[in-house]
Amino acid sequence: AQSVAQPEDQVNVAEGNPLTVKCTYSVSGNPYLFWYVQYPNRGLQFLLKYITGDNLVKGSYGFEAEFNKSQTSFHLKKPSALVSDSALYFCAVRDPRWGGATNKLIFGTGTLLAVQP
Amino acid sequence: EAEVAQSPRYKITEKSQAVAFWCDPISGHATLYWYRQILGQGPELLVQFQDESVVDDSQLPKDRFSAERLKGVDSTLKIQPAELGDSAMYLCASTSEGRLNTEAFFGQGTRLTVV
């Protein structure tokens, strides 16, 4: 069964420093991978996705993520953090092979990013 | 910019009462999802519609939860009777039909508190 893990409940970083939010996945085939951000009492906003092709994908607000098939990871990164980046970040995986019940999108438990001024 | 609309934003209800949430997906999106997000956890799929048909409701507690999308456009999720453990954020999302590589667009959610 497909699954996704976010090993860190919280990541603390100083403004201006690079940030990394970790995500690992478990899917039998080639996964579709997504990152979403959630601000307090709001829905999820799409940041970026990996479907195929270049392992480094760039997304909204200066975020990027690197797909690493051998390590089954899809870590979210940003070269220089902003205080406004403070939010809850979710990694999600979808198994696109036909036969999966609904090819459902499975979310991790989330990582709270706190950027200190 | 097109958005997924949800209402109400907040709902407080007493246990054993009935409660309903409404969702209007992005125009043209045939696939609609209802997720439940308990505080401190990731969203969990409750039900998925393709047009008016239920594709997956394996995680929907059918003894108290029901969902419908009669005309294949907007959708209603109902809980009857509500229990304290149902307190959560209920998120609706939509995607284009048959395009697994597209991102799901989420509404702002309904925060349910059962007292």
C-alpha cells in the first residue's frame, strides 16, 4: 500500500537561511508527488509536483523539491526562508497505475515550519 | 481565479444533532473529494466522486455519514448524529476528470466543533 512519511513534526529556521522539509514515500510504481502548504484555518494550497522528467521541480513562492528515486524521497527546499513561509507543509503521493482503488492522494502528517526573524 | 467554494466556514453543533456541509468545485472539474483533517494530522479521504457517482467511500463511516452529488456538480456531506470525535476540518477538493497528474484544488474548509 502506498504511504508517505514526514519524519519531522517541526522545522525551525532563521530568516534568510535555507530550509528543508523532508518527505519519504512508499509506492510500488513510479509515484506522482505533491507538496501543499496550509495556513491556520485555511485549506491546502498547491506548491509543486513531480510527475516525470527533471528530478528538481520548482514551484510557487520560491520553493523547489528534489525527487530521489533511490532514496524514495521528495524533500522540499528553499534557498532563503521568509517569516511569511511559516505554515504547515504536507507531502502527498499518488500511485498512478491503473488498478489502484481510486489512485487516491495520500497525505503525510505534516511538518510545521517556523521561521524566526 | 477559480476556487472551490465551501460553506459554512465554521460550525458548532451539539452531539447527536445533524450537520451538513456544502461544496461547489471548480467549474468543469468532474472529480470531487471530501477529506477530513483532524487537528495535527494530514487530510484523510472520506469519499471521492466522479461526476455523480461514488468512486471510493471506503473510509466513510456510513452509519452516520452520507455524501451526495446529485447532478455531478456541487456536493453535500452530512453527519447524523454528530459525535464528539467528529470535530475536525472538513475539506473539499476537485480535479479535472481522468488527470491523475494534476493537483487537487482545495476549498478553505469547514471547521466543525461538536460539543
